[in-house]
Amino acid sequence: MVTEKEKYQVLDLKPENIFTFSEGIPGFEQVKRFVILTDPEEAPFGRLSAVDFDLCFFIVNPFLLCPEYAPDIDDGEIEKIGSPKQDQLLILSIVTAGDDPRETTMNLVAPLIINVKDGIGKQLIINNFKEYSPKFKIWDREIKKTE
Amino acid sequence: MLVLTRKLNESVVIADNIEVKVLEIKGDYVRLGIVAPKEVSIYRQELYEKIKEINLVSVKKKEEKIKNPLKSEKGGENRT
């Protein structure tokens, strides 16, 4: 049996690889510890995988498929995750994937913000939430290019 | 639900460290000011519910996979 550790690029489950979401995320308030896993076969997607439960979320770098994405995030929110510097801050979107891969969406209204140095994260609602969709169709532009 | 009536510029205090103040009343809108410790998250209710609903729909079991529609169109890796 291939273990999750063998399938994904993760170097042991050391405490420093674990990200703590002290409030969980909406709908999953009890899920407070995650690791981030990547598998080249699933690129550009990664996984936010719960340490203590059998569940995970597909995640993606929102700027990759929406280069104009400009989330307005309060300094107060950055403070809540330990005031990471710009190069210590990771912004990721949770992906909603159904049966049709072309209909995959990402949540631009409520990204995850992660302090990679201290291993702290949360999901927040951006100030300019009205400008974006929580179900942004990530493949629409790419598919239009090929048609 | 506790129901209180406040006038413009009046507040409610919750626990000993959260204050909600009525800052402006304009037609259908009430502008609220909220003072709370930074550990306390504050959301617009309907947005919170929407995000919660999307998270609940997005969650996967660890064994599930995700497909990149462009990779399969290009005749890339075939996985069984």
C-alpha cells in the first residue's frame, strides 16, 4: 500500500511542517492542524490536508489563474497570523472541484492567508469581496484560448 | 436571541471586552462600529454562511483526486 507520505512530497510530519488554524475554517471549526502537500501530477493544485481528520481541501495559487487578483486584506488580519513579512506570507484559494474538471472553481472572496515562518493560517473574507466571486471558474480563460 | 433597542451613538457591551456601537442610521442601513480583541473574528453573517457552504461542498477525502482538464485534452498521462 502506498502511504500518503510516499505519494506526496512531504518530509516527515515534523511539527514545523504543520500549520495551525486556531479557528479552523468556516464549517470546519474543529479542524485546527493542516499540512500542505504537493504532487506534481496534480499541478497546479496542492492540498491542505488535515492532520487529525480524514479530510483535505484542494488549494491553488489564485494569482496563477487570475493574475489581476488584488485582495484587500486588513493589517489587523495579518497581525492575527503573527505579522509575517511579505515573503513569509502565502495566499491560497480553496478549490471546488466537481465531476466536470472544466467547471472547477476557486474562492477569491475568502482566501487562506498563511504565515509560513510561524506556521499559522486562517481563512478570511477580503475587504473588496464584492469585486470577486467565491466560485471563480479557473479554466474558462485557458479553455477559450484553445478553442 | 437577546433583543435590545439602541439609539444613535449608543452601544452594547458583550462579555467584558467587545463593544458594538451604532455609528450611523441611514434609511435601511445601520452602520456599526465594533471593538473587540484581535483574536475575535467578526463577519457579515450572510458572507460567513456562504463561505461555510462552499467549504462544506469543497471538502474531499484524502484518497480523492483532482483533474486538470487541459492535461487530459493534450493526451497527457493516463491514470487508472
